[in-house]
Amino acid sequence: MIRRNPWMALLWVIGCVLVLGTAGMQTWTAWFYFQTDLAVVGDPVLTTLAQIAGALALPAALVGIATVAGLLFLHAKRRARPTARPAKQAPSR
């Protein structure tokens, strides 16, 4: 049975949540700013939240993509097999 590192699993979850959460933040921000109902746009709390989401979307996406790319690199490094093995020397007499 393969023993898995719980910290690596947590990093996978964090990376995926950051990437998918960024897509959700961008969708919500676009919906918020391009809707026709001006009563909601005038709400200062929602306006502030939309501005914060828009400002944090790009850094969150970059951190999420970097996390997933780093984890893929670590998994590839762990599974890499040596391509050439050193030749065994014949015993000298």
C-alpha cells in the first residue's frame, strides 16, 4: 500500500481551490459590474467586495497555478527512473 503525504494532498486541494476560486471571482465580478440593475451596484458593501475580488483574482490565480505546477514537477521527479545504469565491473583476478 502506498503511503501518501497528507501535506501534499492539502497542497493539491489549495492549488485547485485557488485556480477554481479565481474563475468564480472573475465571473462574479463581471456579473456585478455588467448587470443592468443599478440598485445593487450602488451598495457600498458589494462594490467593495467586487473590487477586492477583482484585485485578488490575478495573484490568487498565479499562486494556484504555481502550486499545481510545482506539485506536478515533484510528482514527476519522484517517478523518474534512471535512464542508464552504471555497468558492473567484472571482478579482477
